[in-house]
Amino acid sequence: MTLRVALGEYDTGWHDPQLSLKRAGIVAHNAAHDGAKLLVLPEMATTGFTMDAEHFAESLAGESSMVLGELAAKHAMWIVAGMSVREAGEERASNVAVAFGPDGAIAGSYRKQRLFGFAEETKTYAAGSAPLTVSIEGVRTSLFVCYDLRFPELFREVARASDLMLVIANWPVDRRAHWDALLPARAIENQCYVIGVNRLGVAGGLTYDGGSAAYGPWGERFPGHVVDVDPSHVAAVRERYPFLPQAAE
């Protein structure tokens, strides 16, 4: 059984959740038309990479989550999207990847573990401390956010339990060469599918040119923005080339 994934690369705008969610609705419609069962949207899809969490962070029970959940239910698909999240009583917000099931409910949320101090993210957000793997239509899917990509140990920690690793991002054009190099590296190292979804547009003084891409467990790149993920291919590659260290090692 394969999982059809749509790489939802689009201009998420800047500090305008209503506009971004409207655009996300168009992306979701197109993904459903392509037969996708999972749509992946960029990091902080509703706001752009904002450090103004005071005004833009929302609860996971807030309006943006409700709209994204409704989109998932409307199209009977999974949606993974990034949000700036702060719950009542929390001192700091978190940079979160949220997985919505086809029933519209939140199936899991991952808090970014490595914060981008260069952009002072460490002053605004609290780092997560644990990985997250969600079963999506039988495909073991681990979630990561942007700067996490530079830390291979995070990916190796969940490699044996993953068929697919998702990286959602706001990765500027000035560092695109690193994005292009690190995504296939993570796929080759961990012998699984790696899909990276980046945004388009201009926001906060930075330019983003996308570069969303999907790689297989042998490091092969798939064309286009729709890809079929086959967990049996992961198993076959790992059986033939048992490069991953044993858990006891």
C-alpha cells in the first residue's frame, strides 16, 4: 500500500492568517484533485516565520487549527502544517508541526527541537524535547521543522521507526544550497523517504523560493510535487543494505 503525498509549497504571506488559510484551501483542493491522502504545508504556515508570538501564537484549539482541521475533513486527507503555538499558562510559544487526521482531529503535534538562534528564535520560543512519529495510512511518519534538518542525530533517533520523514520549513533563498544537500543526505543516512516542504514569497525581509522535494531511501529524487511513498521499498532497501546501526549498538 502506498501513500500519495502532496508537497504544499505556496506563498504563506506574512502576519495574515486569514489570507494564508485561504491560500491553503486552494492548495488542499488541488492536492485532493491529485489523489493525495497527505498534504504537507510549510513551517508556521499561518503567519510566516514570526518572532511576534505575543500577537500571532495560537492555541491548538484556536481558529487556525479549526480551519485546518475542517480542510482535512472536507477532503478526507491528512494535513501536516506548521504553526506558532502557545497554550494558556505557557511562558513561551513553541514552533510546532501539527498533524490533522482525515476526521479533522489533531493526531499529534511536534515541537521543534533545534531553535534558530541566528534569528533569535531562542528568545521567543521554547524548544521541544522529544521526537514524534505518527502512523499515516500505515506509513510511519516522523515530523521535523526547518533548522532540525542540520542535526542528523535527531533523524537517526527515529530512523528504525520511520518510513517517511517530513521537514517543514521557512528556508531562505540565501541558504537553499544547504537545503538541497541536507534533504537527500538525511534520506541516504536513514534509508527512508524524506520530504521537505518550503514556502514561497517574501516575508520579514527574507525571500523564499521553495525547493520542496521528495527523496527515496536510496537518495533518489522524485519529480514534481506529488509523490507515492511505499513503505515496502524502505523495508527492501534496509534488508538488502543493512547500514543502520542495531538498536543495541
